[in-house]
Amino acid sequence: MWQSVGLTLLVIVATLVCALLFMLFGWYVVWQLFLSKFKFLRELVGDAGTPQAETQPSETKNERASNAPTRNRPRTARQRVASPESTS
């Protein structure tokens, strides 16, 4: 009787341990492949010293704006209307 209860508890605990290890391994793989690329998630977890964070050069908004391709779209009549402050 006690052996079957002990065996049942052992199976339940072993199953929970295996499930926890599987979840931790999955989180590690997903973190390494995808999630560590997001600065917000790195700060949330507290992992600020990753090599990816150190090797990427920091860009300011002006540098990003100057590197962005510019498109000259024709403005519609509604966009060409002067604002009331500029006409007075």
C-alpha cells in the first residue's frame, strides 16, 4: 500500500520536474534566438550586459532620419492649405 503511494508521488514529482526543465529549456532557446534582440525585454529581465547590446552602435534620431530614404510625394490640396497661424 505505502509503496504504491510512494511510487505515485515519485511519478508526480518527476513529471513536474521534467515539465519545468522542458519549459526552462524552451525559454532559453527562444531567448537566444529571438527575444534577446529587444532592448526592452533585456532591460525587463535585467540583462544589460549582453554582447549584442555592447556591439551595436547607438544611433540618435537624427542619424536614423538622415539614413532613411526620402520620398517626394506630391502633396494633396488639403496638405497645401496654409495653417491659420501662418496667414495672419
